[in-house]
Amino acid sequence: GAVVSQHPSRVICKSGTSVKIECRSLDFQATTMFWYRQFPKQSLMLMATSNEGSKATYEQGVEKDKFLINHASLTLSTLTVTSAHPEDSSFYICSATGLAAAYEQYFGPGTRLTVT
Amino acid sequence: QKEVEQNSGPLSVPEGAIASLNCTYSDRGSQSFFWYRQYSGKSPELIMFIYSNGDKEDGRFTAQLNKASQYVSLLIRDSQPSDSATYLCAVRVSGSARQLTFGSGTQLTVLP
């Protein structure tokens, strides 16, 4: 159980375009989803927290107009990187948590974004 | 001071040995503690979590929690080369609902 999928796994886009990444919880209802970014050889950096049906909470320094997050259902959250630039190239990972007592987070496989 | 601290390593152990990974945290109100494994180029995978003082065992893995010392560790018995990865310690701090704070990870290499 506790499977989280992400799509696409890898995407290359041109500078100035937008990219949408989907995160789905396949076998549980994800009341909260998280979006992380990870640069090579660095730790996870939390970008935002999204609860189903409400606006995402962004971490300090993360531009909410650039990284649009939608959590429309209990099994789907999307991250759209708008007007992507080469410095946005990174490994984007979502995680989801349900109603388990410890609130453990289960991670999707990640999306590697390359902006040329 | 970082909220969750781990020795970045690299930590090297021979195959079959016990690998000991340590983590300290600063918030005494922390409630749940997690260990994740992350292979290079992959996303983190939950190994186990613990929220009561003492030991919790799952197969070759044992998590140990000492809230008085604000210390949590992960022991890997009979280490295998396939255990070579970065191990992330994560803490659910008080007042943060479901958000986790991650350490920077310890890189473990198990030598055949």
C-alpha cells in the first residue's frame, strides 16, 4: 500500500514554457501533499504544502506565482512551473500523507526537469 | 543550529557489519521520527518510523529513540552492498501538523 505516482518522470522543455507535473496517491486518500525540490547532492527542500480543496502554503523564498499548485481531489495534486528558466532545472518530488497516526509521508518517484 | 542534524558521512562499513546512523533534533516537542533511504537519482523511500522511546525493529533495521537526549538512530544489521544509499532522518515537529523536517542525510557505503 501507500503508493504515490508522479508524471512525467522526466521532462525537457525550452526556456519560457510551462510544465505541469502530476502527483497521484494510488491506494489511499492524501489529505495533504507536499512538493519538494532537490538539487544534485543536496537535501530535500520543501517548496509547498497543499491540502485538498484549499490554497497551498508556500515556504519562504518560493514564488507562488511561478510554482502553481493545485490539489483538487484527495488523490491528485499538480505543480505547474510557469515560464521555466534553466535555473529551475531540478528534481521535483511530491509526497503524500493520509490519516495515519504518525502522518508518515510517502514519496512519488520524482520528476527530473531540464530547462534548455 | 539546524533543526535536524545528521553526520553527512560518507560512512563505510564492510558487508555483514552493523551500520549505525545517528540523528539529533532540536525541538523537544517533536512527536514522530522517520528514516528514509534515498538511492542516487531516486526519491526517498520510507524505511520505518518511531514515536515512542526505545527500540523498534523491522527486519534488519532497528530504530532507537531517546527523547530525553533528543536523539534517534537507525541500525542496519548484516549490511549489504544494496544498502548503500543516503539515509535521511525526518522529524515531525510540534505545531507543524503533517510537515516533516529533514536532515541533510548520511551517505552509507557497504563494501563487499
